[in-house]
Amino acid sequence: MVWNPEQYILFSDHRLRPALDLLSQIPLIAPSVIYDLGCGTGNVTSLLSQHWNEAIITGIDSSREMLEKARKDHPSIEWKLGDIAKFSPTSKGNLIFSNAALHWLDHHETLFPKLLAQLRPGGVLAVQMPNNFTAPSHQNLYDLAQTPEWIDKLGSLVRPAPVHNINWYFDMLAPMADKINIWETTYFQILKGKDAVLEWTRGTALRPFLQALEGDDVAAFEAQYAARLLEDYPARQDGSTLYPFSRLFIVVQLADG
Ligand SMILES: C[S@@+](CC[C@H](N)C(=O)[O-])C[C@H]1O[C@@H](n2cnc3c(N)ncnc32)[C@H](O)[C@@H]1O
């Protein structure tokens, strides 16, 4: 899928806050090797490098567009084009960090153990994933894509919710961990402007659907989706839109040596 860095960073304050909440819970003083998986435009990677300025930090992403912006904005950090599913670095990490990326990958039952295997003893895997797949913002998209009008063009893009519940991650990870910290937060995001939730999803969940359409279909699908969103997320009295967004956080530390 082609990402649009400019659209993604439109809501950078809201997207940054969970990354900072995740960062605040990492129980490491001076990790020397850090990987940021699905680093995107590198905003969060650069915070990691400011926080641990002695560390060797590599940002990895499968999007050339996102990495191009990362390289331009943060030339001192190492950026690599790569698929998280095939992550197998020559040097294992003290910290593998991933903010808002692993929900793009399926098969978490094999992905998470594979990532833990790339850590040194005492190393930490720190992950934040949106857990909003049954919220109206996403459900409306999937429901619309499966209506008779759109199913032939878009039906195949609807995938089962990729993120499991907290108990599922705990049961899988606790036997491999020395310490585990796992929590969920719903952020009541206050968005400004017209069609605010549509603008939000345009930067993420809606992208693959629009990319699969051509010509007038793009505007037609977007208009139908926007109308559904306005019903579920009406403007508040001051004109803003409240968009509740749940996120799942996992911080796993391996035993030392
Ligand atoms: C929502 S953005 C998050 C970017 C960044 N972590 C942040 O917090 O701003 C998700 C990123 O994950 C990347 N991504 C998705 N699937 C990937 C994969 N299989 N391998 C590498 N990167 C992937 C996308 O290209 C995108 O840049």
C-alpha cells in the first residue's frame, strides 16, 4: 500500500501521545541497540534517539514514501526499507519498539515470538497498536465495502480484526517474559474541521480502499462513507468532533542472561 506522509502527520499530536505513553513505560536505562519497526516518517524514532542518544537506532519501514520523509527530516538516523514480517537483524536488539504498525500484519501468534527472538537477554519489546476495528469509524468502512454496490471492487480488502484482546496477548507472552506490562487506553480525541473522522482515516484505514478504486468511484465511495461517519460522530456544540480511539499497549521484558 502507498502511504501519504503529509496526510498521516495531519493529526500528529493525537498520534504522538500514545507513542509517548508507550515510551514512558520502557524499563531500560541505556539500551545500546534499538529498532523502530514500522517507523513511518520517523517522528517517534527521533524521540527515541533524543531519549537514548548513545544508542545505535535503526528505523525500518516498508514504505519508500514514509522513509523518504524520515531521511529528509532526520538524516543522522539509519533508515532501512524492509518488511517487519522478515525482521532478522545481524545484531540483536536491547529494545524493539513498534508504534502503530503491527496491526498491519497478520498472524500475531507467530509474529510476536519471532520478534522476541530478536532481543538480547533483558531486552524489551514495546508495542502500541490501535484497537479500534469494531468502532463505527472502521465498521462503517467494512460494512460499506461489503454492500452489493462495492463488494466486487472492495470486498476482498476487508480483513478480520488483526488485533486480539488483552488476555490473548497476555497468555501468549507471559510464559516467554520475565516482566510484562499490558494495558488499553481509550483516547477521546478532539478533532477540528469538517469531516474530521474521514480525514483521520484517510491517513490510515481508508487508504487501501481508495487506492483500489478509480475515477468517479473514489468520490462516490468517500461521500457514502462520510455520510455514515457524520451520523456516528456528529459535531459537538463548539463544532469539534469527539473521536474515541482505543489503543493496546504491550511491554515485554526478557529475563537477564
Ligand atoms: C500508522 S504508521 C506508524 C508510523 C510510526 N511508527 C509512528 O508512530 O508515527 C504505520 C507504518 O507501518 C508501516 N508498515 C506497515 N506494514 C509494514 C510491514 N509489513 N513492514 C514494515 N513496515 C510496515 C507503514 O509503511 C507505515 O509507515
